[in-house]
Amino acid sequence: MSETSMLVQIMKTCQPLPATCEACGESFACGANTGGCWCGEIKLSDAVREELRAKYGRCLCRACLEKLAVASSVEILESGQGDSELGTSC
């Protein structure tokens, strides 16, 4: 295999994958295979992450994760637990 064809093969495997959000049904490009996954950037509590894993088998779009992050933060602040409950990884 030539160097060029190897590079093309690598580039094909590093493209964001088409996906559909299980929460809202919107199409989006999942960047998990490219190192560009937003689920590692959005802060969600451990409890919310556990709920998501139990409820969904696939990725959610950035908008849905951001809505959950806001709702999770409000719940934590209202309960008086503070930022120590917020996580940062999938």
C-alpha cells in the first residue's frame, strides 16, 4: 500500500460519524472517533451521566447535553451540594 493510500485510509477513519440524537432525533456529526467528542467537554453530574447511560445506548447531540448540564447544575445549586458533584468525562 502506498503512503498516499495509507493517508487516505487514515483520513477516512478519522471523519466524524453521522449520528442521530436519541433524545431529540436531530442529526449531527459525532466526533468521538476523531478526538473531538463534546461529551468530555460538557460538565454533567455523575448521577446524570448514570441516568443517561441507563436510558440511551448512543450519543446525544451537543444541544441536548448542554440542556442537561444546565438542568443538572441548577439542581445541584438548589440542593446546596456545589460544584464538587460536577464531572467532566463520559
